[in-house]
Amino acid sequence: MRLILNTCLYYPKVFYRTRSRQIDDTLTKLLSSKQEESNRQSIHKNEHVTIHDKILKIPRGTRDYHPSQMKIREEVFRTIIDCFKQHGADTIDTPVFELTTLLREKYGEDAKLIYELQDRVDDDDNNEKLALRYDLTVPFARYISQNKISAMKRYQIGKVYRHDSPKMTRGRYREFYQCDFDIAGCYDPMIPDAECIKIVVEILDKLALGQYKIYINHRKLLDAIFTVCGVPDKLFRSLSSTIDKLDKLPWDVVRNEMINEKGLSPEVVDRISRYVHMHVGNVNLIDQLRNDPQLSSNKLAIQALHDLDLLFRYLTLFNIIDKVIFDLKLARGLDYYTGVIFEAVLTKYQFNPKLDDDQIAVGSVAGGGRYDELVEKIDPKQRHVPCIGVSIGVERIFTVKEHQQTQLKTQSKTVETEIYVASAEKNFLEQRMKICAYLWENGFKAEMAYKRNPKLLDQLQYCEKHHIELCIIIGSSELEASTLKIRDVVTRNEFVIPRNQLANEIRIHLKKIRHKLADNKQQ
Amino acid sequence: MRLILNTCLYYPKVFYRTRSRQIDDTLTKLLSSKQEESNRQSIHKNEHVTIHDKILKIPRGTRDYHPSQMKIREEVFRTIIDCFKQHGADTIDTPVFELTTLLREKYGEDAKLIYELQDRVDDDDNNEKLALRYDLTVPFARYISQNKISAMKRYQIGKVYRHDSPKMTRGRYREFYQCDFDIAGCYDPMIPDAECIKIVVEILDKLALGQYKIYINHRKLLDAIFTVCGVPDKLFRSLSSTIDKLDKLPWDVVRNEMINEKGLSPEVVDRISRYVHMHVGNVNLIDQLRNDPQLSSNKLAIQALHDLDLLFRYLTLFNIIDKVIFDLKLARGLDYYTGVIFEAVLTKYQFNPKLDDDQIAVGSVAGGGRYDELVEKIDPKQRHVPCIGVSIGVERIFTVKEHQQTQLKTQSKTVETEIYVASAEKNFLEQRMKICAYLWENGFKAEMAYKRNPKLLDQLQYCEKHHIELCIIIGSSELEASTLKIRDVVTRNEFVIPRNQLANEIRIHLKKIRHKLADNKQQ
């Protein structure tokens, strides 16, 4: 039985060949006009919808990830995880909230940024007070302590929460991913420290984010400098936070904060300035500080300079000494660091007040350091488990990757579908379903329209829009002859195959298409 | 220069060969005694540590994932994501919290389980009230609405939060993963619905969790039954929640709840009982209900039965009709369902009061349904975007997988390290570092001890404990001869290779080892 078909919507086999060119032309036009429309719409995408008194928005400082962003995210995570695994790391996961008592007193001035959960009166758990985790380091220390672990190399990827003023353009959110690698255990000095910095180099190189530098300093050296400059002990940690702002603020502003907010005298601040502005190359700076009349007799300084000397030797063995800069300005904000600290900054995306519109500033993309006392502080038995870790700033890396993609004007495929099962005629739903089931069962990535009688044009458009490689087109003549028509979506070439050769033929054609694509990319 | 070595700790080359057997024996003994110790310790692992007034614990109803559990989790996610991608799904991510107003009135009786965040007085955002997401469905509807999407096939994996009484043994947590696949858009009836159920079958088959059944029902049919039995409209949704308990509770208990808590008369309840206990096979049940004198004139019943008839035809085309059971007892707890609902239950792990100690009950491992009105309810312009989705109960699947692994007594490798760089002599740290750097740069997964002069025994023990395939052992004689000694960790065979052939030789030997392993597995 042959049905009489609506000429515009469905193409019976007799018309198919002659109308094929027309379809292709219409398809091209439609796709380009849809693209324009989608560009227009995307400008308004992030605005809030506020009609009929209903407010539809997401919490401030958070964001949805769209499929194209998820694609970038997956690739970045894959690269990072591969590298962590290359270095023999295990992985763990911990809850998104912890007891508030655990998080308190671990973050210094930043503790005010912790998100707390509401107490529940109907609760039968003695009112456990909970807060969203601020980073992955304190939960890791809790894990180490609670499980009585003495040595562990682990990575962890998860979201953390900070009730910060969101500056979206700089890639700062209230909810963001952290991607941490840590080595816990009593080891000989600087060996794990050197490996953490090696990992940063490997990851940044593989991600191809452009040139970068890794700034290195030592918390004990900063403390020694504060001591010899005459800073009171109790200000050490909060002064570190102030100095840490030097990557974004000029010295004058930071100087004023030290004098007006921290209450230091201008003489003390100027003494600090002389130290933090020393720049004479890594090894020379160590020598200069060792010969400094005041530091040379300070125990902390002696130990820190010994550590750094050793670290630079190890980094030389790891072939990465040219990437690192010993910088006394680097302080890191968090309270818990006790030794070597470091931070990687992309040269091209450094903070700069004169940025053009098409430029972005992302600041540091990786940072970390040694925190030898955190587990001890938490542990009921005060077990000593020294740790060093690095956190990869994935959110900023996503921003850079998105920026790179925008600049290149490349659009990547978000779905992985290889084959679309279409029909040119009415009443072929059941045939399409059977073929789809066959393709899924044979491991292919396949889709079909969720309509009883979809228009051929819509089906082909879907294929082109989603960069699907092949399209099967079934109709009554193919059904009778036990054949199937296959269309190469990019070239729009069509060919007929025996139905019982389907899996094999598709495998061959997908291989050819991918081969060609890889060749084109190489050229 | 040759160093004089401590005989017990380090093995210079002259002693090496003769002591080799002794080392191997000691290694075997040590490893087995360590295993016993670790077994003893793990019994106490999950207890709280409460010494010195410090309480170290994680929030009630949450858990850490240890490396061996992460390994299972990664494999389960990989299988599920592969399947979602096979069906052409995009993926998105949304924040872990949403505005409380969005979550309110979406979950019926369960709304009391929502976790709210504390208001912040120091806030400049007009006191946005926030709550942790309860599922991924409402955030998806918000995403669809906010981005003005009319059609989308997406999967999303993320943690959700319910302030439930945790029953850990049954795999119920306050924080748990959801793994959702949804199809949004105006399509012809039952085509996306059939695909969602097909996906459940594909995933459960690939995960090899044992036999299972998929129960199917229709919310409109339940509503029709309630109507003809004489239940007041306003009780429909809360009665669904009650009926949903029939998978865990006997009819008597549920009957009492209907009479005493919902206030239904015994006659109404007995009328309901007659319907929900009908069991005559899928197609026969449709026929029987169609001929039911009361339902046959009910519009909702007619539509639901038409849907189910069509669905069963499509499931036959998808070759999965033998997995599904039309069950009027299935109700699903959530308010937002409007059409077909379904739930997959593992036959072997069904709830059963007579479970032995080594058995577990997990209940349903996948469930979902059609929710055609949720987007409309949220959308400021009341846009109609019908949806159907399925949620894979991954936490319960992890439990089953862990249970399977315990039963098989298999222990899988958690780190992926292929090569360990060891030394039999003192002062070889720099050599080990250089070789490690070379291996990392050539894409190998390599580790070394973080000690200047580690004991050879400790290094070899590390390799065996972590199932590392190869171990490079360097010493002064190898350094002089520009060679390296390689040890096959499992067979304990050792062989010497030229140093400049390192990458190539390791590739060859890893390939051999893996080939052998695959052969052994097949046998």
C-alpha cells in the first residue's frame, strides 16, 4: 500500500532524487538563518526573566554549565585527572558539608565567607551544625585523621563554597570547582614538594594555555622577614593576606592597608618593602638572603633557605627550573600553610588595568603549599601527618579555554551521536525504532525523531546542526529491496547498502569519515 | 665511588643476587601480616574518634568514598554516561543550591526534607533565600525555562540532599548522587517514554547486577481509579505516596494508613485494593481495565490505557517487553508526575524481611516518569514543555557492586601506576628523580619513594601492595654500565636493559604482562 503524501512535507521515492538538490539548498539556508537567530538570542541568555511576578534566576555567584561548556570542562578534567593518575594518586570523595566546628578557625580572616546550613528544630541529631565546605584541604585532613592514615597521595575534585562578592568576569564564583592533589606523610624534605610543582607544569603544558610562570616562596621565610622587620607575631597571618594582594594591587595601596588597617609603622612597612621587592634570580636571591645581616642569624630563615635551595636543585632534575621564580611577594591567603608555597600565573592573562575588551584576566591558575600542622590540629591524638598539596584553578582554566574557543570561532560538537535514523515517508516509525534498537544493541550512538511522521527536512537539519556523521534514510523501496540508504551528512553523498550489512557498513564509513577529519586537522 | 652500606637496609650489587631469595621471602611474609593488620583495623574504621574532647566525624547520613569505592563509582558512572551518550544526550550542570522559592511546592509531603541555608545578615543580595537541591528534575525545569529551551535531551549527574532519617544499610543517605536522563519537548506519545525505559534496560544489563523487573503504571490511571473508588480529589497526590509504600510494607499496614491517616472509609480502601492487586499480564490487564464497567467511561482511564497500549507496542519493537510488568501498585512518591511512571527492581535484592546477614536489600535501582506540567508551572510565560525522565539509583548500584566484590573476595587495583623507580643503594635519589621525570614526560605512570635513601624491601613491598607491574632498580653497577635492572613485580623475575632503550623496553614488557593477564582472565 502506498500513501499519497503531502508534497512539501514528505518525499516519496519517485520524487526523491530530483528534489534532493532542492532539499540541500533549503537546508543550507535554514541552518544559516537559525544560526543568526541563535546568536541574537544568546546575547540575552543570561538576563533574568521577571514577568508575571515570577522571578526565575539562579543564586548570585553561581552559574549553569551549558553543554558546550560541559564539553570544555570534561576535557580539562580528563587532562588533569590523567596527570594525577600518572603520579600514582588515589582518589576520594567527601560530603559537600562538614560539621561547622571542623571548618572554624582554619581559614583566618576568610572564615566569614563560610556558608552555614539552617538549624532544624525538628531534628533528632542533637542539632548537628553544618556548613558547606570552603575547600577540599580541611576535609582531606579530617579524612586522614578519622581513618588514621599515615601516608596517602590522593586527588579530589569537587565543588566548594565561598560567600564572596562575586566578580564573574574574573572567574570568581560563590560555587566553584576545586581540583586538588595532595601528598600526606613523613618524607624527606622537598621531594613531594618538587613533585607537586612538576605536576603543575605537566598540567599547564598539556592544557596549552600559553606561557606561564610559577612563583615560589616559603612561609617560614616570610615569618622571618616579618620578625626582623619588627612586625608583632600576632599579625603574621593577617599580614600574609595583605601581601598576597600585591598581584592585583599596587604597592601604595597595600602599604596604606598595612599602616592604616594593620597598624604598622611606616618604618616597619618600608623595611618589609625592601625585602619583598628583591628580584635577582632564584639562586642569587637565596645567596643574598643568606648573607643578609639580620636574616642570617634567624633560625626560620636558615631552614627556609635550605629548603628552597634543595627544592630548586630538585626542580632542575625535573627539567622545570626555567618555569619558576623565587618571589618574596608571594604570600597565599590561607592560614594553614607552614612551608613552601607556590602559585602559577598565565603570562598572557595576568591582571592588568589596561585590558582591552577582548582580553581577560584570570590571575593564578594553580597554587598550593605545605601545611604540616593541619592534621595535627584536627586529630584527637595530635598525630603528626605533614602534607603538601596543589589546587588547580579549573574555573579560571575553563574561562581561558572558552576565551580561546571564542577567539578561534570554533564550534565543537556536544552530542556524540554517529548515526541518525530518518525516514522520507510516512508510517515508518516502527521501522525506525527497530533499526535504532539494533544500532544501540550493537554499540552505536544513534538517534531518531520522536515524531510518528517527521519531515525529512527537519531530520536532515537535525543531523547537520548536531554534526552527526551519518544518516540512514528508509523508505518503502528500501524496505521492499531489503536495503538501506545511507547519507554522509557533511558531503551529502548518498549510497545504498544491503540491510543485513548495516553494522559492518556503518563501521567502515565512520572510520573513513574520521580518518578524513583527522587528516584535515593535521594539514 | 662505592659506599659502604648497612647490610640489613641496603643491598649493594655484590650481595644482591644471593640475598634476592631472602628478600622475596621476607616480602611475602610482611605483606601477609600487613594484610591481617589492615583487616583488623578496617573493622574499627567507621567508628567515631572521641578522645581529648575533640569529636571527629562527618555529618549524619553522609559518607566518605574511599579509593576502592571510588573505583567502583567511576566504573558505574562510565557505563551509565556511555549509555546516555549513545542516545544522543547533552549534559549540563546546575548549582547545588537554588532559590528556596523554586523548590517550594514541588515535592508534596516530602518538602519538609529540604535543607535550607542560613540567612546572612551581612548580605548585600536582598537576602536571597537558598536551599540545597532536592533532586535534579526541578533545577532542569528551571534551566529549560530560564534558557527558553523548547526541546532538549540531557543527562546530569550530581549530588542531591534530603534531610531524611538515614538508613545506611539500605543505601539511603542525606547526601547522594542522582544520575538523570530527561527528554523535554513536544513529541508524539510514548516514543520518548519507550526510549527512557530502553535506556534503563541497557544500563542494568551492562552493569550486570543480576535479574530485574521494570514495573510500569500511569498516574492518570491511578487518578481514574481513585475517582471511581470515591477518593476526594485533594487526596490524590498524598494517596499516591501511601500506595508507593507497598513495595516495602504489607497491604494491612498501608490499608491502616489510608483509613486512619488519610481518613478514607474501609469500603473505599477495599475498592482500591481490588484494583491495585490485579495481576493478569500486561496486555490482559489493559483489556480487563478497558472492560471495567466504571473505568471504561472515565476519560483519564481511556487516555492512560491508550498510552500504555502504545508503550507496550514500542517496548516490543525495542525487544524489552519481557522485562516490564504493568503494576497498578506502582505510584512513585513525587508530586510532579503526570503520565507513565516506572521503576526497576533487582529481583535478587528485593526487600524481604527474612534476609540473611550476607544479603542486602536495595529496592528500586532506577525510576522515572512523565512530568508534563512542571516547566509550565515554573515558567513566567507558562510555556508548555512536556518532559519525561529517568533517574538511575547509583548509590544503591554502588552498594550492590560493593556487595558483589565482597562476595567474590576480589581486590582491585586503585592506583594506576605501571612503573616504580627504586634503588638498592644509598644516594640514588637524584638518579631516581631523573628517571621518573623521563618516564612522566614519556607518558608513563610512574612513582618513586619520597625518601633520600629508602630501604629496598620497602620499595618492593610498595610495588606488590599497589599491584604495580614493573619496578626499575638502579644501582652503581647499572649506572656505570649505562643499564637498568627491571623487575616484573608479580613473577619477581629480573632482567637488565640498556638505559637508552628504557621507554621502548617498558612498553614491550607492559604489553606482555597485560596480554598474559587478559589471557588468564579469559581462562
